[in-house]
Amino acid sequence: MPSSTSSSEPATGGAKPLWPVHWIVALVLLVGVVGSWEAFWRSHDFVPTVSDDPALWARTRERANEQGEDAVVLVGSSRMQMDIQQQAFARTTGWSEALQLAVVRGPSFPVLENLAADERFRGVVICEINPVLFFADTPRIDRMLDGHFAAFEALMPGARVEQRLAMTFQASFVTRLPDLGFAPLRQAWSYGRLPLPGYNSSVSEDRFRYGDYLKVPNLAAANRANARLMRSTTPRVLQPSQLAERLREADAFVRAIEDRGGQVVFVHLPSSLHVLAYEERWWKRADTWDKLVPATDAVAVHYLDHSPLRSFDPPDGDHLGRDAADLFSERLGEVLVSLGVAPGPGS
């Protein structure tokens, strides 16, 4: 007979385990913390946006091949990403909506080379000629897009679905923005302030950027500091033999694209006075642009050569704000139509 004091008897009742309650409480706390953090940064003008990473660039690059002869691609730096806006440009050129292949601080030359070497690409290339990048002796910068090209070459059939899921997540939360990462937060707090939202950090799913200069505190002082920096900077410029080789290569790229039925348009986008002075000091137009134009069969549009484009003055020296970019896109489209490059509306 079992002892009445035995501890080995099986339990026949007792309280149910509380782990479901614990998990629910933990989930509620997590949602509360994340939600509060999200709401805090949104109240400080941060907005969610997609990540402008090599994967998104690669998907856009693939679309350039998929569209065949109807493809219109924009190549260059952040100037191209911000100054030409998709719908306004399509509305006046009569072309299909352009694909954005420009990259922040990125050179246009390697992308032009990539398009020229791809037999599948047969479209129109609007290629930015930013003297600071196109005519500079900067091998490291010229290699900065290798990761983008590798992502394009490794693109898998299911990448479209994966990219869509990633963009849905990215467009829903501000707390995943690079500007709110640990390092930027620590740097801002070391100065006794909160991080500030970037004036050009908003990126569309089509990789177009939008500038909001109301987010820039003391823009005039920033421009003066930038001008002083430019006056004291000695960049590396292409030597005459290097420049001649660059022009020969550009001509070969243009010919390769044209031989497949495509077209290349070189464009110099607006610069403010202090940036234009820096460009002219180190990359004189007579030694660069004026030599590039006759060296290839590409159509060339310098904003200073066309009265509808001269009046645009980038507030930060390099980039136009959203409204000005829409207007500039329309004006540039009209210039291309007048030159017989673009078909025009209704075509």
C-alpha cells in the first residue's frame, strides 16, 4: 500500500503551464517597443523607402534587356537619379518610361561599357557626362559597380518575387533605414543631436530619387563649405593619352549599341556656379566635352547650349528638387524631340 506521505505518486491535477501567456506578453511588449520606435522616427520626418542596393539595380538592368528596342535607360550618378523623373520624361519624349540605372556617386562609363557588351540590349541610353567622374583618373571609383554587375549576372528566375517581398518590407518600416543604423545613431548622439533625414534618401521602386531641400538645415552655409572644399581640392584628372583612350573606348561602346539598333545620348546635367567653376577649373569644356562630342556618333546635349535648360540651378550644387526635376525632365524631353532624337508625345 503506498504511503500517504510518498512524493512519488503521480499528480492528478494542478495549474496549467503559463507559457502561452508568456509568449503573448512578450509579443505585446515587442510590438509596443517597435511601434513606439517607428512612430518616434516618423514624427521626426523619416519616411520608409526601398533600399537602393545592387539587387534592385540588377532587376532594373534585366528589365532593360526584356524591353528590347523599347528600352530607355538612364546612366550616371545621383544627378541622373534626381534630375530626370520618369513620368515627366516619358510624357514629353514619347518614349516608354525610362529605367533608372544611375547610382549615387557612380560613374557612367562602366555601365555604358556593360550595356555595349551585352548583345541582348538594344535600346536607348541617356548617359550622363559628369566631368568629375567621366574624365577623372579614378580606377577605384570605376570599379565600384562591380558588385552591381555581379548581382545582374547572378540574377535567378525567382528574383522578381524575392525583390517584391523585400521591397514590401522595406517600404513599411523606417527603422531599417541606413540613416538609423547603430553607427549613424552613435555619431549623431556624440554631437548631442538626433540623426537628420536625408534630403535625397527617398527612392521609388523604379530607383528614382526625390530631393526635398526643406530637410536641409542652413543650405547656404553647406554650399559655402562645399565651395571652399572644392577650391582646396586637387583631383586626379586623365592625362592626354588616357583621355584619348577614354574617347576611343566611348566611341566603340556607342558603335556597338548603334550596330544593334540602339542609340546613345550624352547629357551634361545642370551644375550650380561653384560646382561648375570646379568642373571648369580641372576639366575644361574645351578639353573634355568638346572633344567627346566629335569623337562619337552619339547625340550630345549640354544644358548650357539650350536656353530651355540654362535656368535650372541645383540648390545643393548638383541636384534638382522634385518640382524642378519634373520641369527639367519635360524641357530636356522637348529638346530631344526638337533634335529628332525622341519621337514626341502621341508617337
